[in-house]
Amino acid sequence: MNILELHPTIPRQRHQIEMFLHTNGLRYDDVDYYAAIVDESSDEMIAGGGLKGSVIKCVAVADGHKGEAVANVIVSHLIAKANAEGCQCVKLYTKPDNRQLFESLSFRLIAESPNAILMETGVGGIEKYSEELRVKSEELGVKSEELRVKSEELRVKNEELKNDESVVSNARKPIGVIVMNANPFTLGHRFLVEQSSELVERLYVVVVREDCSMFSYNERKAMVSQGVRDIGNVVVVDGSDYAVSAATFPTYFLKQLSDATDTQIILDLDLYRRRIAPALGATIRFFGSEPTDPLTRRYNELMHQQLGEEHVHEIQRKQQEGSAISASRVRKAMMEGCLWDAIQIVPPTTIPYIIGHLASMALQAELDTTPKPGLVDRNDNGAHRDMDHALMQRSIQALHPYFVRLAQLGFNGKQPCHDEIVNIGIEAEREMFKATGGVNTHKGALFSIGLAAVALAGESFCRITQAEGCGTMAYNDVNSKQIQSLSNSIASLARLFPDTNGTHGSKAKANNILKGALDNAREGYTQLFKAWLPFYIDRIAEGDNYALHKTLLRIMCDLDDTNIVYRTSMETMQEVKTEARQMLDTSRNIVNFEAALQAMNTDYIHRNISPGGSADMLSLVVFLSCVVRKQ
């Protein structure tokens, strides 16, 4: 039998897959790869199956061929494909009626519900994860028992010394579990952990491993670990690939979409009950109440039903100003560029992660602004031949962890060591070049936004310290004094850097009287805070759909853009300033502003003009706008 690959990204082949599944009572679900067996005589598909990572999906066999070995052939092929791509343990969701068939193909049942079962085959898998949890639990249990015995001995001695005849209960508390996504870790999560930890001998926090959240799994686990490290009986353990979710759960075999939610939840809870809780020795699961989200509320309801009332404990959510604290509130504030609104409901250890994300989001906002004159955007590469949107995207992703590290370094009551800033910057630059194949995509932005991230983190630390000292959390009372303090902090950090040699900016400055990126930073970006940032905030307040485009033009009017000089000449840079001013002044009268920008882009491509320094400053404006913007 010949196995053909069908490509789900090609509409005609995607339709062919969908029609085959529909004919066999199934529904298409997201897959990266789909294999099919076609009857050579009729050219009709008789069997097929898909693969998404390590998960087999959309397996079907046409009527008239179900007694044949075609299912075995397809599944064996998909397992081999997954193994070749590095997945040594392959999972499969299917109907309960198919259990025997897949057991004959070496799959093992790991969870079940009335409408679906979860199976897997290969090395490692749930058995390995459960064993890792069990070993960790036993190690902690031994230490816990030693501490308990010592504590009891001290208690007895103390009672003897006091000659106290009162009896103190020595009943051991249960072991508990919290499963959380923490996207990001908030004061609400912290409250849940605090309350739960008081009721148990030991509390395990399992962070959902699925990586489809704003914050990565590694970031979320780090935030949780840092946010609870002062609570002695709390242990943060690795998540796994066994948290069933919409990203991995193939709803294609369910007859009604409404069935998917309950089936997914029941499978998840069955997996927890069968494998995770026993491995940890846990007898109680803690979770917060859910006042708004229907899906989470349904999960809580089914947790009561599936695990039993004696094995669950629901804790009322922590509130602030009459509203439940939630990670979604933090993400909403971040998407709206409102730093102070976001950090009011997170512990201090989460703040550097928020600042790092706002930095990356600012770079992304600049990149996605389309069209731009002479710059890379979604439409074209501008005047650049060595970079495009995808390459710039990879660069931002490579730099992101270093923005977080710089913010962590700055989140302190004193100015961080200059050498530490430099070392992180060197690492970041190395990763950027690795991601881009040696192309300098964001070196200037790394410097400006990196310095700003350090300074902003330091200012944030000071502000929350002052707020706590005053008994208030009024972070969002931003005034000119605080803006000046941020500007001064950036300038103080920048003055420690020596003059540069060999950069595009330094070469352009060599024969011209110009201010470069370092000069502007040493001044604390005075022009940005006095002109460009207020201009951008005003455009946002007006609801201007071209706020980013116009802010770029506003910057181009003023900035000595050494990137333009390096690529062309001093005279051309002055021409660009004049052209940007004319475009901006007449923007309200231009019928099709976007078309005018595109015409400017076409002209700049022809003239090899790329206002890269202005693009860096636009990113910095967007980043620092989070200081003054409010929800």
C-alpha cells in the first residue's frame, strides 16, 4: 500500500481531507501532517490520519475497508513519522469503541471519559512523569518527616519545661495540589497558594506546560517559583504534556461541539486522579472560585463531581476594588500599554516579566506598522535587501528573554553594575545574530530599549516601595517629576558607556556634526519625553488609526538619523526631515494617507533611504508610553 502525503495548507487537499472525515462521521482538527492511503483502482481515499506534534488525530477508515489492515498501516506510519521528528512517546485521542484496536497496536490507556479516551505508546510518557513526581514526593516526604520528628521532640521538651499538661494534636495534615497556568502570576495566585498552604502539610503547585500563552512555560514556572519561594511548605513541580487543552484535544470525533468542553475536562481530571495525585501522595486539590469565565467555572463544577467533595477545596478569589484579581486583567492592561494598571495586581517578582514583554511588544508594534517609508513592514522589505518581516520577527523572539533579564537586573533599589548590563547585552546581541544569520536587525533597538528596561524596572521598584510605605497602591499617579526621574535614570546608565567605534552611527558621525544613539541616551532622550511621546499619546487619545505612522514621521522631522547618513548622505537626511514634515503637516488633508505613505516608501526604496534610527525611536516611544497610559 502506498501512503500519500496531503498538505492541509493547500485548500484543495484540505477540502479532500475534510470531505473524507465527514463521510466517516468525523470532523477535521488542526494537523501539521496528514497521510492517506488511496485505492489505486478508484483513486478514492480509503484511510487517513494526521499528526500534530506528538499527537495522532483524524484517523479514519472508509466503510468496506475496516476489516483490513489499513488502520495499522496508517498509525504505524504516523508513529514512525513522529519518532523521526524526535517524539519518542506518541499520544492518541479516540472513541472508547476503538480501545481494543489501538491496544493491539501497543497503545496504552492513560485516561478515559464517556466520549473519548486518551492513549499513548512509546518510551517515557506518563509513566516516566509519574515516576519523577513520585521520587520527588518521597524525597520531600523523608525530609518533611525528619523535620516533623524534630519539631515534635522540641515540642515535648518545651511542654516538659512548661509542665503543661495540655494535649497538642499531632495529627498529620494532608498533601495538596494546585494546577495553575499563571499567565502571568498575580496576587490572586499568590493568595490561593497562601490560603491552601495553611491547610496542608505540603502543597504542590503544577504549572501548566502547554506553551500557547502570552508568557512562555519557562517564564510562568519561574514567576510562580519566585513568587512563592518564601512559603516553606510549597513545592513547584514541572508541568507535563498531559494537561488536556484545546491545543491538543481533537474534537473531530465528537458529534456535538458542546460535548468537547466536558469531555476534555473529564479526561484531564481522570488523568490527574489516576496518575498525578497518587504520584504526589495528594488527597486534596485546591482551586479558586470563578466569578466570570464560563469555561473555568464549568471546570470547577466538574472537579467537584469527578474528584468528590472530600478531595477538593474551593477558595474564594482575592478581590481588589470590588473585582476579582485575574491574569486576564493584567494581560488586558499590557495589551493597552498600561504598565501601572498591570503591576497593581501582581507580586513584585512578576513585574520584570511584564516590563520585558512590553519591550518586545513595542518592537513588534514598530515592525507591524504598515506601510512605512524605506523600512521593513508586513508589505515589503523597504530599502533593505538583507532582511524581511520574518527575519525581524525571529530577531525579536531571540531578544525577548534578555529584555526580561535586564528588567530583573534593574528591579532594585540601586543602580545595577554597568558590566552586568554590558554582559547581558553582549549575550543578547549574540543570540540576535544567531537567529538572523549575522544580519544586524535590532542592535540599536537593543541598546535603547535595553537601557530603558533597566531604568524603568528601577523606577518601578522605587515606586512600589514608596506606595507600600504610604499604605497605597496608587501607581498610576504619574507626574512630570517621575518622568524626569526616568529620563535621568536612563541618562545615568548611558553615561557609563564609552563612545562607540565601527558602528553605522559612529561612521556617519565621523565626518558630520551629528548626535548619535549614545548621545541621545546620555541626554536621557530629552526630545522623546518632551515632544515625541506627548505627540504619540495625543494621537492615541484622538483614536487616530495612524498614530504609529504619524509618530514615526514626527520623529523623522527631528532626529539626526545616522542610518540615513550612513546609507546616503547628510544632504539626504536633511531632505528626509523636510519631506517628513510636509507629509505630517498635510496628513489631515490627504484623502488617502496610506497610499501617500506607500508612495513615499516606493521613493525611499529607489533612493536607498532607510530611517532605521527613527524606527528604533518609535519602538522606544511605544515602550515608554506604558508609563503614562491609563485604562
